[in-house]
Amino acid sequence: AVAAAAPVVVQVPVDVLKDLQRSNPIGREQWGAYCDLHGGGVRDPCKHEVSFVENFLAQFQAGHRLDVPSEAESLADLVKQGQRRSAPWKQA
């Protein structure tokens, strides 16, 4: 009898991305930055072409990283902007 070969499981790029987002906070953050920069801010991988997701995964796996402002930096900028534009904020 001939033994049947085990089926080869190929993951769909969207599934690979979803696994990355669940397991890697930097991957999730980088996907968001990539979508903001190249995908009109749409972060749902199912709403992009497969090639868009494949390009992100290839760049991420090659070690390319986008600059992502930290939430603390964004909050500090927001407070500074409020202080410049609002008299009550200046007094706070």
C-alpha cells in the first residue's frame, strides 16, 4: 500500500497577517502605520487587495519598520496645541 502524503497547508496572506496582529504588538502597530500611509487608513486586511497585504508582510519580514509616534508623544502634542489655542488650557 502506498502511504498518502500529508496535505500541504498554505496560509492565505490575510490569515498570516491576522496571526501576526494577534501575536505581535509591533506587527499590529506596523500594519496600522502601513495602512495609514499606503491604504487610506483602512486597517481591515479583507478590504485590501491580497498584493497589498503580501507587500506589507514581505516588508515586515525583511525588517523594514515605519516610524510610529508613541501615544505619549501624540498626547503631549495635543496638550501643547490646546495650550496654544485656548486661554483656559494655558492656565491649567
